[in-house]
Amino acid sequence: MRIVRTGAVLAAASLTLTACSTGPAGEEKPSEGASGSSSQSSGSEGGDAAFPVTVKHALGETTIEQQPTKVATLGWSDHDVVAALGVVPTGAPQITWGGNAKKSTDWFDKKVNELDPKAEITRYSDADGAPVDEIVKLQPDVILATNSGVTPEEYEKLSKIAPVVAYPEVAWGTSWQDSTKMTGQALGKSDEAEKVIADTEKQVEETAAKYPALKGATVAWASFSPTDLSTFALYTTTDNRPRMLEELGMVNAPLIGELSKDEKSFQVDVSAEKARTVDADVVVFYADEAGTEKAVTGNKQLAAIPAFQRGSYVAATDPVASFPMSSPTPLSIPTALEKFVPELAKAAEKAKGSSEGSSAGASSAE
């Protein structure tokens, strides 16, 4: 909920906090292309020796005086990153799509069980914005929202509870690497963060190498609404989906590049009349609702999409497999590599086969 219980917030503010946040937005922004930066006191990293640390982000800057132990998170990925760095978060948002019966994910639960089998984590809903009332009850030392949609108004309210680390540039536009680096800075675990990033990137590279058809294949990730197919959305390079596809060796289709110019939104609407312009070897779209794939590929206008004509598309029917592509983390990425990438490779192979067949036909005609 967005409404703040003033008494509760004042009570939280009266506690001895380990850090302070400054802002709101516009006071000090990271430099172009930065992933959030920090300045820390001298001394070796680890424990309080790494503190105080100041993390700059899009909504201001946050100085953390001592190593946090109680961590609350916002967004659908920060809690994963915290756990990947060896800390069990005190509170995290409910995962309502792609999650399990506990409104969590299997990969997160597995990691938490390794760290502390008896850990109890409060899950709150952020469907209507930052749940200030729920977070204040947890009395966290820090609130991490490096890949979230926290607004300047919510940031100001949350900062009265505990120091807040927001996204570096654009809401919901933080790469998993940048989230991991910023979380490492905030928790005094920058060395661990770099190792986790390196290990995860190695897994991605090794998986991509198993599927050579992915390398260089053009791709576009779309979103269709079965109830209104007159328009559809394409995800821009601000979003993690196109980024993950690139990490696997694929190349965003030219149209994606055009739509992403000077675009801070994670998706752009396109008229179905322009379906033919989505000229990509592979097109990915969500089809977890019954009948979506048939409705989309069978639509008269959308059928003009070249990948639909070739059959070189991925209709993502399993939210568990595709969720890590939109909210990738060191914990979730292995699931995408195991369950999603093979389907992606099949589509790329089909596109390659179709292209080779067309080339052979053209040569024969000559």
C-alpha cells in the first residue's frame, strides 16, 4: 500500500539507524552508463572495515555507516542477489508470476535453505507500489531496490524507515550484473559480488557454446494480449530480456535498435499493421495463457511476421522457465539456461535451416 502510517514511520525514524539516504531524484545522478558507484573508507573489505560506504543511484545517494544485517528488498530480483551473496533477506516481495505456492521461487528457497534452514522471510505484495506499512514492521537496516519501480515519493517515505539503495538510472532497467555490484557495495561484499558475476557469466558462455545456432541470430521479444491483437509490444534494450538474449550470443533485430533509441521505457507498442517489420530470425512471446499461441500466430495481420511463417519462434508457455529471462539473477539464470535456452536454440536452428534452404533454392534457380 502507498499510505503511510505516520506514527509507525516516526517510530522507525527514532530508532538508531545504521545509515542515511539523501535525495530525492535530481540531486546527484550517476554518470552516463554508470551502474551506481561507491566511495568507501580505507581498510580491507569485509565486515565493518568496508564502511562507511556511499552508493549513488538515480534517486540520490545513500551512505551506510555499518554492515547491514537485516535487509528488506523491493522488485522481483534483489532478494535473489542478496541471498547469492550469502545473506538471507528479512523481507521480500511476493512472486505472483513464475513463482511457487509459497509466492517465492524454487531457486531462492534452495539457496536460503543452504544458508539458514530455519530462516523466516516476510513476503509482502508490491502490486500497488512500495508496501511501506509492511516494511516498517521489519525494522530493516537497509532497503535494496536496485531493480525496481520505486518512485521518488516512495523513496522519501522508505528513507524514513532505513537507508534505501534505488536503481542506477531507469526504473526496472538494471542489469543483473549492476544489481549484484550495487548490492555487494551496500552489504560490504564487493569481492563476493565480482566472483558471483564471473561464475554466472561463465555458465552463460558455456551454455551458449553448446548451441552455436544462437550466435548471430537476430531476435525480438514481443508481448501480445489475446483480447486485443490490434497492437503488440516489443521489449527495448532497456529491458533485461533483450540483454539476456544478447548475452547468449544473439543480436537484437534492427527494429529493436530503432525503437530503443532515446527510449527509456522497457517496451514500445507497435500496430499489428506493421507486423511485417518485425524481421527477426527468432521471435519470442509469452503464451502461458491457454489458446494464446494459436490466437497470435493465426491472426491474419500478425501472421505477416516472418518468424511465424517459418515457425522459428518461441511461445513461452512455462513462466518458471521464462521468468529468469525478465528478472535474471545469479540464482535464477541457471534455470533459464536449463529450461528456456534449449527452446530458443531450436527456433534459431529452424531459422537457420529455412535461410539455408532459401539460399540453395536461389542458387538452383540461377
